[in-house]
Amino acid sequence: NNFQRLGIRTHAYVQGMNLVYDDNRERDYYCRDHRGRLIPYHRGRKLCCPNNPWFREKLLRRVERACGEDVDGVHVARIRCTKAMLSRTITSAS
């Protein structure tokens, strides 16, 4: 590809701790405030709960798909991974 030919490294971008609510109602991935309301993120997106096992699996699947692309790395927006989570991702993607 042109980037590699020019020596430019590329990274896949994975949206982090939020989802488009209307497209992701199959499970309750979301954070809620003290009144039980969903927490808005931006234009139809809602903030997801990092402790929610369903959301963690969904995010992991997105990262795994990104690792399968012809890129030099993967950027997950607005998230910090623990060493254990990163290790699992690398192991799962191998």
C-alpha cells in the first residue's frame, strides 16, 4: 500500500467506551447515573460501562478485527488497558 511504500506506519482506530445506542440495544452495555438514566456521550452515543462483561467482549471483538487488518497497530480511543487485558487481547488475536 502507499503508506508502507512511503515508510508511514498506520494504525486502526477503534471507538472506545461508547456505542451508538440505536445500533446496540441487544444488551445493556451502558453506564447510568444515580437516577438510572443513560449517560450521553455524543450525538446518539451513550457511555458504556468498563465493568460490563458484555461490553468488554464486544470491545475485544472489535480490537481483534482491527488486529486482522494490514496495519502497524491499533488505537483504542479514550481507554486505558491493564496489562492483563492487553495480554489477553494479544493472545486472543494471535
